[in-house]
Amino acid sequence: MYSQLREKSPVYRNDNDDFWALSRHADVVAALKDSDRFSSKNGLRIEPAFWGPDAEKFFSFVAMDPPKHTRMRGLVSRAFTRKRVQELQPRLREIARDCLRPALDGGSFDLMTDFAARFPTDVVSELVGVPEADRDKVRELGMAIMYRDEAGGDEGGGDLPPEALQAIGALVGYYTDLTIERARKREDDLLSGLLDAAEGDDRLTPEEIVGVLILLVGAGIETTMLLLGNAWHAAWRHPDERAKAFAGRVDDWIEETLRWDPPSQALARTTTEPVGLHGVTIPADARVLLLVGSANHDPDVFDDPSRYDLDRDTGESLAFGNGRHHCLGANLGRLEARIALTELTTAIADYDIDMDRARRVRSSNDRGFASLPTQVTPR
């Protein structure tokens, strides 16, 4: 379908769901960089729960335009530093091993439910500073928000189920209480860093801080969970590339997976004025999907794009966005994936996936797996 859109309808109109879509790499890049005409003010996803003027409740500064976006991203970046992320590496390895050890005890496990969902959830709790005693609760709430699979009905994944909305409310309440507690007593964690972040006299409000923590559920947990599953599945489908990955080329494995099968397939924008492109005029105040998944398979940019190839140059991949909204957490996401896949390949010599029992997530925007039953050959 993506190839047909790129070739025949690069500016596509969907009347049923009221959106436009751009599918060519050059057009997606241009729109990502043009925040004056392609606004983020209504959010990044068009599902009813996420779209509209209140989108920043879910997406924080990612659903803002300048000057609000500039202020928020600047303050958050003072706390969410590369140094803070890199210092977590030893602890992240411990978390990965703790998650993996029970999963591998029986010779078979479900990569998604037994490892890929738990690991990034515990990583974000470690980063934020969630007390050990609360982490099971936070993990359960995070799973309730993220985990929508094919078996659950509503195949299109058009909106969040009631239990997910309830979990978001509970997580907002928990993070609000934790922020109040940390305001009284700082720790060496991201939450304390967000409380201390300042530009002159300007600081983040408690509500803004909680919004950033909620953003981490999707950006820091769900994306990594889906990336791990997509990498595991892609390597299983391509034995020659799996051999390269298991021989130590984990970074190339991650980058080619992000290009070939990115967890987030599209980013939404709102036009602020009429935009003419390829002889078509998109009206002002229109919903536009920037199809990252299609752009990453554009043959004008990637040679033989349908081939999964760890040797290719992935420098033009748009998996983490581009322009002003390039993902601030890209370093964390890559580090999480690198540690998780390294620990997996250290413990496992080879594996097989039971695709008859595998299940995909149910989402109009995300692509990945809810279940990947795996039989392993240990080292």
C-alpha cells in the first residue's frame, strides 16, 4: 500500500476518517521541518482520545508549537541529559538480566510479555526515581495503557479502551503524589532534575512535570517494547542478518529495524494555512499524517528498501522524527534496545518463533507485537 501511495497518490485524502497523508520521504522531511505550516498543537495521533487542543496532556511539549515548545523542551533537556542516560548503563544491564533470567528458565518464553514489556517499564521507573515498592503498580498501569492486542476486538484500534483511560488517570495521580514528595526531598533521579531545571526564574510547574512523565510511558516504554519485538521478528525472518546481529552488530540491527519496521508508522500534524503539493491543495486546519513507515521505504532514498539489510546506510531514516521535534529520548531508546538485545544474544545462541501463536498490537498508528512465543537454544 505504501508504494502505491508514493507512486500514485503522494498527497492522499481519506474522507472517511478526515485526514490527508504524505508518503514520500522528501515530503515527510519537509513537513517535519516546517512547523510554521504543519503544527503539532493538536497532537501526534488522530485517535479521538489523543487528538485536539488538550493533546499536550498526553504528549507534553511534543504537542506544542513555539514559543511553548521551545520553553518546555529547553527546560526538560536540562534534566534529560545524555550524561544522565549514560550513567544508567550499569543499572540497565542489571535490570535486563533480572527480567531475562526467569524468562529463560524453561527454554521457551514470550519475548513481549516476559521481557520486552517489562524491561523498558522498569528502566523508566529507574530513570524517574519510582521507589522499588511501587514499581509493580507502575508496571501494571503502564501495561494497561499500552497493551492492546488483536484478540481484544476493535481491530482498527481507533481509540483507547476505558481501562486504559482509567490507568492514565491513576498514573497521573501517582506521579502527582511522587512529584509532591520529591519536591520536599530530592534524589538523584530525573524527577528531581525536572524540579530543579530552570531558565532564569522560569521553572516547570508540577502539572508540566507530570505531563513529561506521562509522555515517557509512550515515548520511553511503548516504543522500546515494540522496537525489541520488531527486531526479534525481523532477525528471525532473515537468518543471514540474524547471524550478523548475533555476531555483535547490535547497533546495526537496531538501526535497520527502525528503518524497515518502525514502531511508530505515522506522525500527525495540523496545517495552519493552505499547502500546495504535487498539484493538490491541502486546506488550512486539516489533519495530515506524515507516513514515516512509507518514507523509510522510499526507493528514491533507500536502495531496494524492502530488503532487510544490516549493511545498509540508515542515515536518512525518520524513525525518530526530524527537525524541531526530533525525539529528545532517542539516546535512551537506543541505549535500552542495545542493552536488551545484547543481553538476549549473550544468553541465547539461536531461537525460533511460533508465528501461529504470535499476536500483533491493535493500533492505527503503532506497528509491532503483543506476543512472540519463542523457543530458544541457550549458549
